[in-house]
Amino acid sequence: MGTIGFTDNYQDRSTHDGYQFEFFCERCGNGYTSSFKRSVIGFGSKLLRMGGDLIGGEVGRRASELGYDSMWMRDGTRGPAWDKALQSAVEEMRPHFNQCHRCGEWVCEQVCWNAERGVCTTCAPKLDQEIAGLQARAQVDQVRDRIEQVDWTKGVQYGEQVTARCPSCQNDTGGGKYCQHCGTPLAAAPEASRFCGQCGTRVNPSQIFCTGCGTSTV
């Protein structure tokens, strides 16, 4: 028998009734299924089993045994019938596949074969597909650059959500030097303790008594 291709990219889908094989592209995984070829031995063994059950008796029992024996022989050995069925399936599927002589993989004709280069698209990508991919990536990069150049925080007031509370009445201070509700001087307003309330002498926030009149500044 001649050389059979597709030695590592097919699966045997055969049953008791016949032979069928599924072939896969080793690059993308797309598959093609060969035509179902009915097994003469399988069909004959099925008839023997059915006839033996109908006839009954010793003759029927012997016919059934022959049917099961022939089925076992078909399943237990590869045999010339299986080889012939595989050869036929290979010839049927060959137009769908090409073998890349650079990497050795069998690839599908429709998607993964670069006919211009005579190799698979892994070894020599199709130029139009590569250009389309490069253009798409370039567009994404340009859009990203433009987005990064825009100040998306313009006009956002980060302190709008922060509300100062008066330590005395716990209400909103209003943002001034004194609480808008109770008039308590706020620690955030250094001018509130810059002058003595008795004599008007300037005092430091850390001073306990006024240096001008001795009045307590606490």
C-alpha cells in the first residue's frame, strides 16, 4: 500500500457499522469529516446476529456466535479493510489540506495556507492580514495617546466634598475664621489669636499670657 498522509491530525470515528475519519488543521483546529463507508463485515455480522435471534435453536445460536466473532475480529485488528477505508478518506480530504514543507504541519487550505508563498501562514503570514492587524494596533495606540493628552480632571474641585466642622457646635463652619453658627474662633484661622483681646498686643499662638498686659490668652 502507498504512503498515507495525515498521520497525526485525524481521529477515527468508525463504528461497528462502518468507517469514518475526522481530519483537523494543525494550526487553527478546523476539521473536516470524511464520508461514511459501510463495513461489509460489520453489516454481515449484524445480519448474522439478527438472523440467529430470529431462527433460534442451535442453528440460530451458531449464527449469532459467528456474527459476534466477526464483529470482534473487525474491532480487534486493524486489518486491510480499515487501511483501505483510511486511504480512501485521505484521498477525499486531501484537497482541503496542504503540508507546509517548512514546519511540516498539515494546515487547512481555506484559512491557514499562504498560496502565494507555498507555506503555512505561521511561517509566512498573509500580507493583507498583517497590514490590517498593524493598522488596527496603530489606531488603538493613537487613540490611547490622544486620550492621555486630554486633561480629564479640568474643573474638578477636589475639596468640594470636604466639610469643616466646628469643634464647639459640630456644625458646618462655613469656611471662615469663625464658626458661622456659634462664633467660636477656629484653629485654622491664625488671625483669631494674633492680638490680645485686652490690650491689642500681638501675641504668638504658643503664648499663654499677653506680654503687654499679662492677660491670659488661653
